[in-house]
Amino acid sequence: MGSRIWKSIAFVAPLSGLALLMGFGEQIDEGACSGTLAFEKSRQLLEERPEVLDIAPGSFRWEGDCRFAMQGYADVATAGAPSRRTFELLVALEPRSHRWQEVSFSMGD
């Protein structure tokens, strides 16, 4: 009977430890904003524009409060040959829906 108890304890103890670790382990901050996800969303928003043929990101920076700005060059389809223009795109994480959205987009000459 004593060996059964030890076998049960040997089986249950690691599972209990794992459950405690999962419950009280490293917490992920739900309010944190991932710069990597923001960068990928910025690229996706630019690639979805029909006039943009290709992009060359120049800089990507945090603007605060889950807002990120991407600047660089975009090759844009025009009536003649493609034109290279500067752009700036600002994306933000919508706190209620937890989705990335385009806040502003500007394209220079």
C-alpha cells in the first residue's frame, strides 16, 4: 500500500507543479503593443493599396500609446513610368477591438 501512495505522489506532484507554474508564472501584459506586429501590419496596409507597386521602409518608430510610424519610399504606378515617392504611415492598436488600424497615411512627391 505504501508504494501505491508514493507512485501516486510521484505522478501528481509534477502535474501540480506545472499547474502552479502556468497559473502564477510569467504574466503577459495585455496592454503591451508589439512593434513586430505593428511593422507587419504597416507593410500589409501599404501592400493593399492598388497604386503601390513596392515599398522600401526607411524607419520605423514608436509614437507612444500603441502608435507606430513607418517612413520610407514607395514605388507608385502612374500614367507613365512608376514614380518613387516618400511615405509616412501611422498605425495604432484599437484598445476596444485589439486590432491594428491605419491612423494616417501621407505620400509626398
